[in-house]
Amino acid sequence: MGASNLQLILDEIVEEMRHVTERGDVADYIPPLACISPQKFGIAVATIDGACHIAGDACEPFSIQSVSKVFSLTAALDAVGEDLWDRIGVEPSGSPFNSIVQLESEAGIPRNPFINAGAIVVADVLLGGRHPDAAMGALLKFVQSLADDDTIYVDHAVAAAEKETGWRNAALANYMRDFGNIMHDPADTLSLYFQQCSLALSCEQLAKAGRFLITDGVDPQTGYRVVTPGRARRINALMLTCGHYDGSGEFAFRVGLPGKSGVGGGILAIAPGIASIAVWSPGLNTRGNSKLGTYALDRLTSRVDWSIFEPPI
Ligand code: GLU
């Protein structure tokens, strides 16, 4: 795929998305997200050769929300290794992102690290006895280094709003604490979780931060090994099977790539060996995943023929 062709395709996708009227509903349970215009649309593709193609609102930071779970999982695996899987499963939940129902029958072990309960356990691991702000400082630095951009920041207004309204997340944390699967004061664990969800990145920054997952765990820009090849493959496997909650099957079916969504309307998708793609459109479908983001990734992967199910040439 030539660079000019790819840019042309992205520009055409932006133009096509501009005319879509059914754009889904912006998440309003986190008040600052309710104010974001559903007209926004951005896309960025960071390719293995170091180029980054952008189109639409690709330079505007947005709340990455659950897309942050890819980075917190990566950092937690670095911190505690495979022991992480004693506290979290690796199965799709088939349930909404914030569901509590399976926790009772499954003894407080969340199905996977991408549903809220699983990501709260990951935050508990990352806390490691520190103050939540110190743990967040380390995670922020990690994301900045992946994107090679120290302007990436935590939107503290979003984090404060999540803290004020996140009763269901508080229920999940407290319930898991009762099962012994949260080791800290749930308020501290939640403080880190809310801050990580409030990371603000543009599509360009997000696509760049995902590059290590294109190349079996090595940052293609710097040659720095972020995770082992096995871990990079497993993170991609979890993105494919669990990255869109109870819409994960549909995303795999339509887009054919590992992807992780967030209620801010962002999606990070990985074409292994080829590119890291970030898309942002704030309107969500009924399963809490970006409506146009999914549609745009479907359009892109169909046009450029990227799929993990594509046989090697
Ligand atoms: N901060 C959000 C919540 O916990 C994340 C959910 C998401 O992006 O899917 O409700």
C-alpha cells in the first residue's frame, strides 16, 4: 500500500463519515463526555515504517477511557508477570462493560482485563502500595514514552466526574475487595482507575502509542522492547476476543483486527506487522462502542485488505 494511496483512503473515509447522520449516542453518564460534539471524527494510521497518516480531527485530544486498559495491562504484566492471571481470566464475558453479575458465581475473579472489573484489578496491581497519583505518574510516563510525546496528559475534570458518578465501579471494587481480589483501599484503586480512563490522547498520539503491538512487542521507532513477543501476541488476542465487551464478536467479524474501544468514542486497532490505527467518533452504538469508529475501520480494512485472517503472501 503506497503512502499516498493510504492518505487518499483516509481522506475519503473522513469525507464519507461527514455525511453520516446516524452517529450513535455520546456517553452521558460521565458528564464532561456528554458535551463532546458527535460530529467529531478523526483517524490516524501509524505504519511499521515509521510514517503516521492522519485525517479529520486526528490531532484533537479526547478521553481514551477504556482504550487505556491496553496500556495498563501491558504495564501490569511487566510488574507481576504471569501471576496476573491468578486474579483475572482471559475469557470474553458476553456481558456489558460494567456488569457485576458474573463476579458472584466466579468468586470475584473478573472474566478478562478489559471489562471494568478486570481493569480495576489491573489498577490494583499497578498501585503496588503507592499513592494513586504516584502510580498514575508512572503510567502516564509509560504512555508518553510509547507515543514519544510528553504532552499527553490526564484530564482531571473527567477523572473527578468519574469519581463523583462511578457508583457501579465502586460497587465492583468493593465487591472484589470482599472476595480478596482487591488488595488496597478500594477508593485508592478506583482513584488510579479513574485517572487512567481520563488519559487524553489524539488519534495520532494513540496510534503511535500502539505501535509496539504491530511488531511483537518492539517499538518500531526506537527498537526498544516494550513486552516479550508472547505477551504482545496475548494482548492482541485479548483485544480481539474481549476488546469490545459484548460486541467483540461483531467487531472481529466486521473489522478482522484486534481492537480496544472506550466510551469516549476511541478505538485502537492493530494490524500485526503492518500498522496501528486509532479512530475517534464520540457517538456510541448500543454496546458502548464507537458507532462510526467501527464503521470507518470496517471501510478501511476492506479497502486496504488488512485482516489477521488474511493468509501470508
Ligand atoms: N471509565 C469508564 C467506566 O468505567 C470506562 C468504560 C469504557 O470506556 O468502556 O465506566
